[in-house]
Amino acid sequence: MYTELKQAWDELTGPGGQFEITTVDVRGQELRVYKNQPPTLREFWQMTAVHGDADYLVYNDERMSFTEAHRQVAQVANWLMAQGVEPGDRVAIAMRNYPEWMLGYWACVSIGVACVGMNAWWVGPEIVYGVNDADPKVIIVDQERLERFQAVADELGDRIMVGVRCEPTDGVTPWSEVIAGDAALPDVAVDPDADASIFYTSGTTGRPKGAQLTHRGCVANVMSVAFATTVQNMALAKAGTEAPAGSQEATPASPAALVVTPLFHVTANNCVAQGLTLAGGKLVHLYKWDAGEALRQIEAEKITTFSGVPVMARELISHPEFATRDTSTLASLGGGGAQIQPDLVHKIEGEVATARPSTGYGMTETCGIITAVGSDFFVDRPDSAGPAMPSFEAACFDDDGNRVATGQIGELWVKGSQVIKGYLNRPDATAESITDGWLHTGDVARMDDDGFIYIVDRKKDMVIRGGENVYCAEVEAAIFEHDAVAECSAFGVPDDRLGEEIAAAVVLKPGAELSADELRTHLGELMAKHKTPRYLWFLDEQLPRNASGKFVKRELRESLDLADAT
């Protein structure tokens, strides 16, 4: 089937192919692009008006059609421009995965305004940093976020606030006022290389970095997501491989997906929501992750695609109600944000009657996926992330910047139209991460003869906890803010449920006293809850160091017993 995969790949990406690849000059670099992709997300959104009265956004008992969504998006866009928001400006969204999130997003990108996806878990200091870094003219918040923003309002400057599902509040414009009316979408020319969104990701200093995702990159990512499914299906058809019994008959014509990861990340926004939107699919929002509720929605809404972090798929198929709920419409089950363990690949294949396992490996810095793999290919190579999509050049490099041979381990670098423009206000970080158009992923990998990529480890000192990136330097900086702390080192430890958990070893100053509860309370005032270490050790001796004086995390990880942690 790998011979057939190459044949299908060449047919689809060659001259006249549906996903024909060409190269264009992008900011001085010759980069791979899909020849037939829409130029910007504005045109992308406008193309979806043809879906008319089909369900688009679903939340609890609320349902919104594409027609109504287009009306509201146009009205929001007009309202923003009436407030003085212009192409090149920024608008921040800070809320749960309510339907209004996507409406605000489409309104922004349709008028050349960058949507700043603010982490909904951020607390005071993180909110202040993000707002002052991105400098949005307008901030759209829900009730929870409004209260957090109000607590630090004096540090945020003069911003226009819009409240979604909020109690009436002075100085906050209700969403109902924003969407009142029936105006046409403003006629605005949008540059394909303008910022479509600013999504924050962990950085080398411990401070989040605002990745600048362009329109060209975001549209290319949707093309890549569509290509991954198309090329694999074509290859399997050429090889004469049949889909699981019943899957084709059970799957409805219109796709539907659960939105189970945050929309301020590329997994939910760029890979799930945008792809389903283009296909005329239905996006079903959950208030928060709950496997039982997810199963109920899969049955009720005839969900075809489920893409979350691996722990979600694991909890779904191990839930007591899994056997009693109708999941026959599921055609794909998997996700990204962390590597899917091989045992989970085989469990999905063996225990879910219709759904095939799938995964994508990518980054905020690539507007979504770099690789994708599913169905028979994933079952055959469950430890692989799949081949790089056609919009990328991909290679592994050694520490001196030399390409390594096929099968050898090195840092994965990628180059293509999906690579971000850079990091907002951080030319130093941009130069460090992108060399002559090549993005240094920070992941150690190898490639086989078929171009399949295998992620071996991460060079970055970063923990991926349930799909959320947690940078150890940020955790350490917050711990060090406590006067009782003399030394600390944060690192990741394996966790069956979340993939990794945060751990930290702490040495107190002589004579100082500090309990685990007191330290966690201290951290809760500085960082989102998910960054607070689950495992803490208070040590009497100094932490192990290398010759340069840096703490040796590997030695700590190997010597400390989780059973002894508090």
C-alpha cells in the first residue's frame, strides 16, 4: 500500500492535480504552496455561504445555521470597523468554546484584523502580559474572563470590551448589541501574508510568545488536512483495501465534529473547526470535557470526527457508557497535541466498530499539522506521526545544521507556506527559531525511506500536559518568587492520563518553612492551575548540577520517587 500511497501522492500534487503544489516568493523565500488554495481566510469564509440552512454551530440546545452565522459575522465585522478597528489591528478573544468564539474569529479575519486567541486559563499576571504584548483594540470576553480582566483593569490600558453571555456591566458592550442589524460583510482587501491570528505558545524565556499565523499559512493547513484524508483513501482504494464493515453506510453525508480542545489552539481552531467549516460540517461545542457527555453528543448529533488529545480518546472508549451509546457514525477517532501511544492506536482499531485511528503532528508555529496519518497506515506504523504534508520540505539536522542520513536521528526542521511569519515583538526569538525559512521544531526525530516521520524526543525543555504546553522556566520563575525558595527545578514526568505531569524539586533557604499547599497557593496567584506541579519534593541538599552549574533534570527525574512526592 506504500507504493499506492506514492502513486496517489504524485497524482494529487502533480500538474492539474486537486492539490497541485507550486512555489511562490513569500517574504523573500521560495516556499511550497497549494496552487488552488483560496488566497485568504476572507475568501475561505465567503465560500461557505453556500451551505445555507445547514447546521453549523451547536451548543446545548442552541443551533445556528451557516446563513445565520454569516449574518452575525458580517454584523460583527461592521461593528468592529465602526469602533475604529482597521486592517492590521488586533482583536482578542478570551472565553470558553462558545459559538461566539468562531463568529468573532471569522469576523476578524474577514476584514484583515488579527484575532488574538487568549488562553482562557490565564490568571492576572498572564492576562496583563498577553494584553500588553498583543495590544488589541477590542477584547471579547465571557463572564469568567470578564471578572479576571476587571481585577487587573488598571494594568490593561484603554480597551473596548465586549461581553459574551455576561451579566449587564458598565463599560462592557453586550454581544447582542454587536450582532444587531443585517449589514453586508465590509468590502476589505486582505493581504495573504497578513496576520490572521496571534496564538500564544511557550518560549525559551518562559514567557509565552505570540506566534503570527498568516492567512496563507492557515488556508494551506486546511488544504493539508483535506489532502491527508484524500491521499490515504485514494491509496487504499488503489491497493484494494476495504473500509471496516458498515462504516461507509453509517457515516452521514454531512460531517460533524465535537470541539473538545480550546479554540485558542491550532488543533481545535485550524485543524478541526476550519476544515469542518469548509466542508459544510457541524461543530458541536462542549462546555467542558466530559467523556460521558461527549458520548451522548456523538450519539445525538451523529458525530463523524473526534479529534482531541490522546487522553480524551482513551477516556472515551474506556467509559462505562461506551458500549451502550450509538457511535456508529464515527469514522475517525484520534487527535494530536501529544503522541498517541501505540496501544491506544490498536485499541481504537479493535474496539470501535467504524472509526479508524488517526493523528496529526504539528505546532502553533506551522498553523496546524506538519504530518498526518490514519487508517491502515497508522495501524501498520503506530509509532509514526506520518509523512510531512506537501506544503512542507522536511529534514532532520544535527546540532551543526547539517542534514542527517535517512533513518538517523536529528532535530526536525520544516520549511513551507504554513510556517509562521515570526513571533510578535520578538525578532530575537524569530531569528533563533527560523533559519532561511526553515523552522526548528525542537523535536528530535528520524525519517524512514517512505518519508514517514518518527518523533523520538523533544529538545525543548517543555512539558505537554494533556495537550497544553507548559514551559519549565515559567514554572521555576514563579516558584522562585516565593521568598522561602533557594533552588528549584521543574520537569515533566510520565502520566497515564495526561501524557505528562509537572513535577518540581525545591530546596528552601536555611531556616525557612514552606508547605506544599502554601507553595501551590502561591503559584495559583501567578499561573494557570494546569501549570502548578502535581508532584513536589522538598530536598535538604542542593540540586545536582553539571559542569556549567545548570541543574541536571535527568538526574532528578531518575532519582526521585513519585511515591515520595507531596
